[in-house]
Amino acid sequence: MARPDKYVGINNEVQGGMTTIGKIIRDAWVFDLIEETETCEGWNFGGIDALLDKVNKEWDKYGCLVSNLPADLFEKHQRIHGAAMEQAKASGWSGEIETDDEK
């Protein structure tokens, strides 16, 4: 099966969007790099990589720790990622795939 050349969009992701690309997009929303309405559907993967670079530069400012975010960004992070986790759980995601290698 050939790898797709366009991203499906966070709303069409597997695992309720709890993927590496989904996290990049949600973090980009937190840092106002893209609008919260932007799902990145149809983006090429070079565009996703460029977004990742921007997200990483923002995280570097805070030592890559949520606890180091200023209050406004911390609250936004909790809102965005919390809602995503609830939505993903409602669609069957359990989080186990992220911790399977820890057993």
C-alpha cells in the first residue's frame, strides 16, 4: 500500500487524533501558530514537518514542559488536550498503545 501524499486531517485521524501529527496540530493551536479551526486536512507532509519545527521552537522556550508554560498557555493547553483526550476516549481510544512497551 502506497503512503498517502496528503494528510487526512486531525478530525479524520485514527485513534481519535491521538497520534504524533495530532499532537503537533494541537500544540500549534496552543501556541497560536495556526487557528484552532485548522485541521491541516490536505496538507502535504512537508507542511506538517515545517509546523513541527515551529512547535518545537515554541516548546524550547519552556524547556519542553507543560508546567513551565505561562498561565494563559497552560490553561489553553489543558483545554485543548483535555478535550481531545475526552473525545478520543469516547471513540474508543484508551491510551494503551502509548504505554504497551512499558510492560
